[in-house]
Amino acid sequence: MAHPKSRISKQRKRKRRTHKKAILPTLSTCPTTGEVHERHRAFWSEGSLYYKGQVVIQAEEVIEEDGEE
């Protein structure tokens, strides 16, 4: 036979939830660009994607054409 659910007291519920809290992410500074970013995450800087101080995806350069002859 099924067991009826018992009510969880406010105190018990709150004790369980004390450990669940939002923490600030750890930030670090890139040695190459000097930009502050989240640790263990790739970040965009000036159109290029960096990870661990190295370029992962290079920025595309815009080629300007002059109409002068």
C-alpha cells in the first residue's frame, strides 16, 4: 500500500536550502589582452576569440577598396 506523504516542516526545508546560494564567478585577467574574463571560459576581444591567452578564432579583417584612379 502507498505511504502517505508527510509534510516537511519550515525549519527542515530552510536548513536544506541554506547551502543553495548564488556565488560570484571567479574572474581573471588575460595575460595577452589584459581583459578581465570568467575563468575557464573563452572570451571575445576585438573580434577575436581567446582562450588561455591564445587566439582560438582570428578576427576577419575588413578590406576597404578605394575608388580612386
